Amino acid sequence: MQSDNKFLSDLARLGQSAAGTLHGVKSELQGQVKTRLESALMDMDLVSREEYEVVREIAIAAREENALLLTRLDALENDIKALKKKKK
């Protein structure tokens, strides 16, 4: 009976040791993958989120200004047409 308990106790310790080792391997592997990924991303010369947001805001403002200028241009063209009709 006592030998069974010792066997089960040893088996439990072995399982705990294996689980601890696997956890360590998992952590090490995650660290290496993260390091390699960060290195690869740095080499890609990507823009930061802040830079992206700034350029996005500039593009939105440019589109709004473009729409305003098109409206003004249409109004000026209509005025020119009206002036040309008056001259005739």
C-alpha cells in the first residue's frame, strides 16, 4: 500500500515537473517569437499609428477643402456664363 502511494507521489511530482518545464518552454518560445516579429516589423519601415492619424486628418481636411473649392468654381462658372449671356 505504501509503495503505491510512493509511486503515485513520484508520478505526480514528475507530472508537475513536466508541466513546469513545458510552461518555461512556452514562455521562452513566446519571447523569441515576439523578438523576431518586432525585428521584422522594424525592418519594414512601417508608419506609427500617430503618423497615420495625422496624415488621415490632413487627407480629410484636403477633401473638405476640395469640395468647397469645387462649389466655388461651379458658382464662378455660372456667373461667367450669366455675364456672357448678358453681353449677347
